[in-house]
Amino acid sequence: MKKLFFLVGCLLVLGSAPVQAAEDPALVVVRIVESRGSVNLYIARGAAEAEHIEFDTGFRDKAAGQTAVSYQRELAKLYAQGYVLQSTLSNHGRTDPEFSQTVSTLIFVKAPKP
């Protein structure tokens, strides 16, 4: 009888083990659109809607430092989740004097677990 209770208990534990609902995608694409007044980050993870983050461009010394902090904060989140930078793509976009825009794409992959 003890063996039966033990077996049923084991089956209950195995049956109630948490199942990961949505596994992290192995690839994340970060698109950076930097224009005169703002930086827009679009972070795409699989087929879900891209996450959009916006902050000031920082052409002046003080603002440039804050822009660097904003970049660091957002990209550090990806590293904390186990992603490493795999590749970068760059496009200078529109360069007319009234409206300058730079577009860069960062491709992150999930680092293999040791």
C-alpha cells in the first residue's frame, strides 16, 4: 500500500511540474532609428509585436551621456536574459540637412548554456 501511495505521489508531482508557457526566442532583432531629436528602439522577439522604446538623441555633451546610459540600460536587459550580440547592420538612411536619420540593426542570439 505504501508503494502505491508513493507511486501516486510521484505521478502527481510529475504531472504538476510547471510548464514553460512561452520559451524565449533564440533570436532577437533590435532596430535602432536615430534621428535629430530622438532614438527609437524596436525590439522584436519572435512573431510578437515589437517592443518600442524612445529616448532623446543627445547631441549635446550632457544629453549624449544620458543617451549612452539609456542604450546601456536597454541592451543590458538582453545580456541579462542570456543574449549575446551576433551581428550588426547599418544604414545611414536619409541625409538631407533638414532631416538626418541613421538606422542600425543589432542581431542577438541566445547564448548556449554551459
